[in-house]
Amino acid sequence: MKKLKCAWKIFIYLSILTVVGLTALFSINSYVKSSVKDQILSTQEAAQTDWDCILVLGAGVRGEKPSHMLEDRLLQSISLYEKGVSDRLIMSGDHGRKEYDEVNVMKQFAMDAGIPSKQVFMDHAGFSTYESLYRARDIFQAKKIIIVTQEYHLYRALYIARALGIEANGVASDLRLYAGQEYREVREVLARVKDFFYTMIKPEPTYLGDAIPVTGDGDSTND
């Protein structure tokens, strides 16, 4: 009987902790989204203000070809460039290994669309959304940024930017349906909660280095 009562108490405690944990999880997720939803603009709205740069957040590449999600981010950023939102782009992604290079694929895509190389900067150490925003501020010295990524990801990027003191708005790049999006939505809830706490601590990114002002020459970031 004592063992049964003890097991029952443990079950109740665990149930309470689970409910509290899930409540906190979804509350933080809701707060992150609601606090920045007004910062998501249409292309036309973004074009009404001058911006230091358009920041394109990396996604997967297959060899020298961007994934569908990344391609749409690039297409949206090119559209914003052509509409005069900014004449500077930062391609921020993972180039931590010689055999995997998001940023050169991203820059080449923009150049193939007619954007001059000197106006396209590469952030080779944008290993996470947090690091991309931190480096945009400290390495590229951008103060007013338009962020381009899919809407589900844009909430977190904008929240991080605000926590880092960056004046930022975003334009969503949902140009098609993406396979596996349900999984990404669930994973993003956890990522929002993680970065909610991460931005309280504000650790330095994996790499910093010398400043490369986005007002300068994008070819200085070529490798």
C-alpha cells in the first residue's frame, strides 16, 4: 500500500511538472511571436524605408544548388533589391567546412540575377540565426536590417534582432509549400524558447573578427 501511495504521489508530481513545463513552453512561444508580428512587412511596405542591408538567412544547399527554401529566400531578396529596399545584401550561412558552402552558392545566385558582386557580402560563420544577427551587427555594422526568411522562422529572427538592439523588420519568403513543414513548425517552437533564454545571456558567436562594414565592398568577403 505504501509503495502504491508513493508511486501515485510521484505520478501526480510528474504530471504537475509536465503541465507547468508545457504551459511555460507555449506561453514563451506565443510571446515571442506576438511581440514581433507587427515587424513583418510586405515588399511594398519595406520599400518605403531606407535600410542598411537585406539579410538573407541560410538554409540547405545541395552541391552548388540552393534548397527550395533557400531559393525562395534568395528570390525574395532579389525582388527587394530591385525595388530599392537596399543596395546591399548579406548572405549569412554555414561555411564551416570546405565541402559545405551555403554562402558562395547564395552569392552566385544573386550575381546570376544581375546584382554586382561588390554589393553582395558573405557571412561565412552564420551558423545559427542568433550568430547571423550578432555578426550582422558587430562585423558588418548594420543598424537597420530587412531580414528575409520564411514566416515561421522570421518571428524568431526578429525577436533576436530586437534583443540585440538591432532595428529590424522582415519580409517573408513563403513562395511555395515545403515538404516537412509540420516538423519544422514543431521544432521551431523549441527553438524560439531556446533563443528566448539565449538572448538573455547574449553569448558571443563562434567567430567574430575584424569589422567589414556593409557600406564597403562585398568582394572583401570573397574567399
